[in-house]
Amino acid sequence: MKMRFVEFEGTPAEFEQVKHNFSFNKSSAGIAPTASAEDEGQPASKLSQEGLRDIVITALTRRGLPSTMATIFKALLKNPKGLSSEALAKELKITRAQLAGVLGAFGRRLSHTEGFPDSEDVWLAKREWRDGERRYVLTPLGREVLTSGRVKL
């Protein structure tokens, strides 16, 4: 068996020019970028707040959100101080190792959303040390996007 990994770095417009060189199925291709024309190709720090929000919403809505992630987001919305990985795993009735897989799959979803920047500016949650343990806490952007009504939980 042979596996290959190809990473492309560039703007959505640049990718359009070279995408024929990559082999991928239709379900992973052709996702329209959501950044405005003025935002396109800009680093996340240069994107407007609306551009960042739109890219995050696209990542969360371009196909159905898994029930596991919806449950995680609902739990984090109810707990402004955040939740530990143990608490999240318990909420989902899975092991911590399985939780790691859920979060890894979600990270892959984000990174495979065209135009999604590799930047802390678009993080939905972050891990912080609170109350003597490391917790997942929604960022202001994450809370705003999840309560906007544009993402079905």
C-alpha cells in the first residue's frame, strides 16, 4: 500500500489554477470560498470579522454537523467556564481516546474547508487552565457563531 500527503499553501484563486494536479473526489472539491473578494488571499489577521465568521459558518454548515460535535458545542455553550476532556467524554458517553478521534475528525473538517485559515483567529474553542484542570472553553467567535442561528446544533 502507498499513501501520499500533499499540502497546498496559497489562496483559493491560486488553488483553482492548480487543482487539476491533485486527485480527489468531488465531495472534497468545489467548495466555494466564502471570503469576500477583498478578503480573498489575505492572512486571517487581515480578514474582516465578518469574513472570519463566514468562513467558520461555512465550515460548520457545508455538510451536516456530526451529533458528537453538536453535543460538544451545546455542552460548551451551557458551561462558560469550559469543560475538561473527561467531562466532554462523559457527556458523549465515550472514552477520552474516542473523544480525541472526534476532535481530530472535526479538525480535519475545518482544514479541508476551502479558504479556512490556519490561524488562532478562527478557533471556536481553546484549551485553558481553569479551576485546577485543563478545559475546553468557547472563544468569543465560537460563541457568536454557535448562537447566531446560522448553525444547526
